[in-house]
Amino acid sequence: MATATPTTSGAPTPAHATAIRLRGVTKTFGRGESAVTALRGIDLDIPAGELTMLVGPSGCGKTTLISILAGLLSRDGGDLAVFGTDLATLRRDRLAAWRRDNVGFIFQQFNLVPQLSVSENVSVPLVLKGESVGAAVRRADELLATLGLEGRGKSSPLKLSGGQQQRVAIARALIHDPRLLVCDEPTSALDAELGRRVMELIRGRSTRPDRAVVVVTHDDRIFHLADTIAHVNDGRIDQLTRRTSEPPTAGSHR
Ligand SMILES: Nc1ncnc2c1ncn2[C@@H]1O[C@H](COP(=O)(O)OP(=O)(O)OP(=O)(O)O)[C@@H](O)[C@H]1O
Ligand SMILES: [Mg+2]
């Protein structure tokens, strides 16, 4: 079972306390001859108040790992505590509510809803939390403007370029100021200047002591923003790099 001390979902977390603790987390997709083992035993502590990056070759398990720690995918084995909650103990409806209240997730493929306008896509997390559609759309438009998408709120996401769609996905993940922000390749479709602006926004969310930010990336232009870089290789963490000379706070690794 999880070893972190349970807290209520609204409880503050001291700076550099462990926000997310993974021990021996495993995941295999499929069965029999077609089975693919994506995670072979992940040991990692993700500190609160910091930005943790995950890097590693294509197919090494990065998206699988962040999907599990964000409560989008169940693990097969091992222990996982996110802000003190073992997500495996939550029933499906409680888990959905936990995600709504705690998580912002930027998907690698953006996952925008084509039937909704750009503003409506971004406003969904606020509406789910009970804000009126009108107020949520206004806040969405303000955030979109800071990401260089002023005036695009009424468009269909299908009419936007890849980089514009990615910024919509980023706005949707940030708008409700989530406690846990998880970003899968958030700068992959952005030029250098937009990538820098987006990462400033993301980095700004990480410095609060009750927050945690996890960014999967191949983008070496943003590595310097990480407090910790966890190198994923074939379903395991095989190296941790800390930005400062402090000893790593991440868990035991192989
Ligand atoms: N839903 C799924 N069904 C079957 N296999 C899957 C599924 N999702 C991932 N996999 C497999 O698990 C392994 C890890 O995939 P994952 O998407 O986590 O890699 P990744 O590190 O994010 O790669 P990339 O950098 O290309 O995005 C791969 O071998 C992949 O084929
Ligand atoms: Mg991936």
C-alpha cells in the first residue's frame, strides 16, 4: 500500500515535500503473445513546489507513467500516492471527481473536443467545477489572449494550426489552476518564442509549495527549467539529474 501520509485533498503541502510517490509501479498492456510491458517498476518521488521533467526515448513509457499518476490509467502493481491519496482506492466516480479537482493534463495529441469551440474547450474544467458558462468562457478568452490566441475563441479547434491547437490544450490544463499539472510534450508544436512563453507559465505554476508540475519533453531548449530531470529507459527510471547541488529528493532508482 502507499506509504505517504494521507492528507485531505485541500491540505497544504510543505515546499519540497513529496507530492507524488511511486514505488515499483508496473503496467503491461494486453495479454499473452501481444502483451507489451510499458513500466517495469518505477521508483520516483516527485517533490511539491518544483518542476520535474521526464525524458527518454520514444516508447520507453513516459506517457504511460504520467497517465497513471494523473489517474487516467490504472497501474498493475506497486504503490502510488498522489498528495497522499492512493488512487487505486478510489471508485470510478470518486476518481473522476479527484481528477476534476486536482489535475490539469496537456495531452500529447491535444485531445480537443471538435464539437466545442476553442473557448468552450478551455472553459470545460471551470464549468465542471460549477462556474457559469458565460463567466468560464470570459476567463477562457483572457487566458487564450495571453497565449497569443485573442479573437480565436469562437473558432472550431479543427480550423487551427497544430501549434494553435497545442496552446488551446495548454490553456485548458491551466485554467482551473490545478494542484497537479501534467504536460506531455507541451512545446512540441511551438516555435522558440512561444515555447518560452508557455514554459514560463508552466514553470510559474510549479513554484507554489502546494503544487507539482510534471513535464514530459524531448525539447532540450527547456531542460534548464527543470528542478529534477528523471531519465526513463525501458520502463524504469535509470538516472536522476538535479538542477542544484542538493542531494536528489527522488526515490531510490536503478
Ligand atoms: N493503450 C496501449 N495499448 C497497447 N500498448 C500500449 C498502449 N499505450 C502504450 N503502449 C505501449 O507501451 C509502451 C510505452 O508507450 P508510451 O506511450 O508510454 O511511450 P512514450 O515514452 O510516451 O513514447 P513517445 O515518446 O513516443 O510518446 C510502448 O511500447 C507502447 O507501444
Ligand atoms: Mg508519449
